[in-house]
Amino acid sequence: MDFGDKLLKLQEDIYNSEIEEREEYLVDFSPKIGFAKAGGGYDITYFGDGYDDDGDNFAFASLLELLIANASKIKSLYFTGADEGANGTKNWDFTRLINSDAIFDNLESFKVKLTDAGDHNQSIIASSYDEEGQIAKLVAKAPNLKILQVPSAPNEEFFRLKNLKLQELIVQAGYDTQNFIANLSECGNLRGLYSFDWTDILNDIDNIGSGYNEYKKLFSSDFFETKDERGRHIYFHFKLRENKLTAQELQELAAIKKIQFLYIRLFGGKYIE
């Protein structure tokens, strides 16, 4: 049975599991996997919950096991799901994958659904609430990764990784920036990056954003001085999504470094009581 057949079999098992446990399969909410064969590998999308429980979340746990057993055949992964979770949080826990011996040597894109400003629940990568280096450990297993999208800021372990080939980086701070901007200004492991999309604050009640001095340090560093494999300068694209910097501070930052700098103002929602 080739990998495509195994994916089809898993989807059938997921469907049967849902019917057995819940007596119905809800197209808009029940877990599912989709895939396409591309360039000798597979692009895989998972829709569902991200907590790892063999008994209560059969779909996610079973998919991770299948990915581990077929790591070299995977070209891209995208994890998404409905806006639901516990206590205002939607966890994506990749501990099972991290603790395996699998190396995803052909994986070029790893994405986890970001939190929309209108979502009821905050998406994060964590077994509980703290990221605890999960993102760094995942990236370490994908030596040829080019695109990374995560709803939590990675901790300092991410900046100790060597020979990263990332070209596009999309990050939301989640519940903790983990000094991400300050760490970026001092890192030297993202020399091929040319696109950075950063959400510092998602809504008004999360006052966790990075300060002006941190951004000034980043713009004054060589972080945006990206070159391609032939040593040619690449024009950097930076999207900043947050709501703490003033208009004057943004202008001052733009004057430091000549890049494409797009500032996106976010106005998150809140419940009215």
C-alpha cells in the first residue's frame, strides 16, 4: 500500500471513528485530512483538533503516527480546524512527533492555522500553555524547511538552530512573545529569509507586545540584510501587525532600514457584557 492509499485508509478510519463515537459525521466540524501528490511528495492538510489523545482525538494522534512512519514523503503540512477549544485556547501539541526519530528531509512548508481577530479561542503550539521549545524542535526535524507559519512565538532554542533555510516566516506571539523581536535582532541563523510577518498583539486585552526599543534594535541590526545563494541582495518584506507603536515611531523605524515595511493595525474583538 503506497502512502496515498494509507492516507485514504486513515480518512476512512477517521470517518468510521466519528460515526461510532458520535453517531454522525459533521462535514464542517468533524476531523478530516486532505492531500495532493506534488513534485514527488505529498501536500497534506489536517482539519480538526490538535490535542494529542489516542482515545479522544483519534484523528490527530493517528495522523501524527502516519507522518512519523512516512516522513520522507511529505512536502508540506497544514494544520487547521474549527474555532473551538477549551477555556479560550486551542492547543496544537506536537510532542508525539517531536519525540519520534523521524526526520522530514523533504518538508518545505509547515503551517499551523493562525488566530483570527474574531475567533473565540486563541490558537497556540503547546501541550498546555507554554511553548517550551516545541517550534524549534519541529524545525530541527525539517532541515530543508522554507516556509514556517506558527500561532506562537518560538523561544530562544529556535535561534540556536544551525543552517536554517527558511525564506518565509509568519508568526503570531500567542500568549507570550518570548522576547522574539529582541532575539531576532541578535540572531544569525536566518540569512536566507526575505519575508517576515509578525503579529505582536492580537487584541486589546493582550498587552504583551514588544516595545519600540526592541524594534529599533531589530531595524539597526543586520537582520534585514538578506542575500540569495549567489550573494545577491534580496529586498526584504516585513509585515508588522500590532497596535503599540505610534505613527512617529513607525516613521523613525522606516528611516533606519530601506525595506518594504507594511504596518497593519489590528482591532481585536471582545465580549460585551
